[in-house]
Amino acid sequence: MLTVAYNLSITLKTRLSKVDTLRQKILLIPTSPQTETALRWQTTLFHLEGWASLSNQPMNKTYILDTINHQHTRVNNPMAYKIVNYKNAINFVCEQWPANPTQVSFKTIDELARLLGVNHGSEKEICSLLNYLQTGQMHPLIQSATAHLYFYPSRLSYLTSLLFLTKYGYGMRGWLSLEDYWSANKQEYLLSIQQATSSANTTLWLEYFCQAVIYQMEKIIDFLNHPPQTSHNLPKSYWRLTDRLQEILSLMEKPDISISNKKIQSTFNVSQITASRDLAKLTSLGLLIPHGHGRSTYYTRA
């Protein structure tokens, strides 16, 4: 069982305070829908690139883009399945857990593990961890960092960490990714994990985790204040929505509304291929979330 003892050091207090300040600053920056969409899309790509690198399975941007846009064949392709599973898990967190008033339960972790296709370990230990994290007034970043440490090196570590951040409003509307930070500072990250797991005190890990969040939040602020004209070789026009795409989203403004390929075909008098392209575009931008498989697939608003 993970040792979760820590001290509220001066460094940790200072960094937690800075995270809270940056969070408020981000939420107050006026942002156009196009910039929001571009940043959310870019963040999803950062999640996937970073996870792949940390798993020692680096994948180029074109491959990831083709896969999440449903252009890359996934038949008998384990890596493509992992990309899709990871994105589905991100969707689950970003759709179900922003400001969610319920506690994170074993059932939640079990669902994340199912989406990722991984094992989650002992139910008794996980329940004990969740009870510890959610009793008292523990800061969400400490919850997130501790969950990350417990599930490492499983992919669950990144997604349970994101879940706690998202639940308490630190996911920044789906704009915060830590996987790319960890992968860019891999040796430092691995050393910090090793020190924390071999020590009886996780304070240094918590300080390091907070510093990563601070760095990423500062990147978000820079992006919002200076949106790039292109991102990953995609023009700014990539995030513009045609009239039909905007109408599709308008149809789904009410809660609990879903849409299917057949519904788009009949509503807009378009072919199955055109409807598929529309749905793929809206899904890749993070505006729709797919459910089900094959002909039974339907879509809801993100």
C-alpha cells in the first residue's frame, strides 16, 4: 500500500497558492469559441503524445491524428486501439466529472480501467485510498498527485489524476494536460516518482507535481493571450465550423439529446459518407462524444 504521508512545506503551500491564482486568471480571460476549441483539441493531442512517449511507444502526430479522426485502420492494430481507448477515457473524465458533486468511487476507477483496457488492482486498497483522499479538506492537487502516485505506472495514473483535477475545476475546461510535461522532463519525472515510492514521505513529489501544473497553466495563459495561427501544421481554418456543423451542434443544445449518422442524413439530406465526415470533424475537435460501435453509434455533446 502506498505511503501517503506528507508535510505542508513552505514550498508546497506557495505552489498551491500560485496554482489557485493562475486558475482564477485563466477563468477570467475572454476566449472566443474558436480558441477554446483549438486549445481543447491541442490538449487532447498532448495527452496522447505524452502518454505514448512515457510508455516508450512514441507515435508521430500524423498517426495520432489519423487514428482519432477515424482515418487509420484499427483492425489488428493494438496501438491504434490504445489511442482510441485513451481518448475515450479522457472523454469520460471531461464529460462526466467537471464539478461533479459525487465522490470518486471504486466504480469510477473500475469504469476508467475498463475504458483503458487495464487492470486496476485491489478493490480494498483502492477504496481505502479514495476514502483517505476524500475525507477532510485535502487540496485537489494533493488528491490528484497522490492518486497519480498510487496507480503508477499504469495508464490509470494519468487519468485518475486528471479526474480529480477535473472534478474540482482544475482541468481548465479540458485545457490542462500533464502527460506532455512529464514526457518532456522524463528523467526528472521518473526520479521524482522513484524517490516518492521509496520514501515514507511524498512532500517532494507533491511539490514537483504542483510545479508541473503551474508550468502548464502558464502555457494555457500564453495560448489564450496569443492564439497561434496554426497548430501541428493545421491551419487556423481547421477549427472553423461550416453552417451545417453549427446547425448540428444547435440541434443538440438541450440536455440528454443525442444524434446519429442516419439522423444527420435525413435532417440535412446528405450522404452517409458526408454525415460520417461531419461527425468525425466534430468528434476530433472535442465537440461531440461517440457512444457505442458500428451502426449503433450515437453522439452527445461534450
